Amino acid sequence: MEEKKGFAFPAVLMVLLMFSLMISPALASCSTGGNGTKGSGGTKPSDGSGCKDCVLDQMKYGCPTCVPILHCMARCLWGGSSRSKCITRCDCDGGKPTLSDCKKCMSRCKCSCVAMA
């Protein structure tokens, strides 16, 4: 049982890190096949900004309450804090989101950024 629990935390952190990287404008370079509506990713521009727009729209309109939590966890992980500290909590402006808070937000804040061939 303990072995399964130890495996779940790194997997969730990997997903959180990948999601945080998608938010970064420099790394959001995938194309999407949307229909031009808000949150759909646009119309597949050649520069890959459709995925970025999709993620930004989702954060603005779909789940704005999750933005501070996800930014806090990203700063904790990228700021050099130990993984165990970031898993249990990270102190960002007095708020201490837990891993379960981040998981709830990530399940609500999905954006379909599928690379098109």
C-alpha cells in the first residue's frame, strides 16, 4: 500500500508540471483544431498560438479561481523548494494550497490542445 502511495505523488506532480508548462507563453507551441469559439483554441494558426489562447481562455472564463493555486504550485516547484514541501503545501501570499486543491482545479480546467499533423 505504501508503495502505491509513493508512486501517485510523482505522477501527479508530473501532470501538474506539464500543465504549468502549457500555460507558459514560451512553451505553448501546439496547434489546435478549434472552431473559433471562446475556449476552443481558435482556428489552428501556423504559429501555434491557438493552444496558448485556449489555455488562457480557460483560465479566464472556465476556472479563474484555479489560477492562483496553479501558479503557486508552479512557483514552489520551480523555486527550488523540496518536492515534499510542495506536495503538502506551498506558502504563496498566505495561501497554502494542497495537492488535492491542485488536482480539483486540474480536473476542472482542461483544455484540448491536440497537435494536428
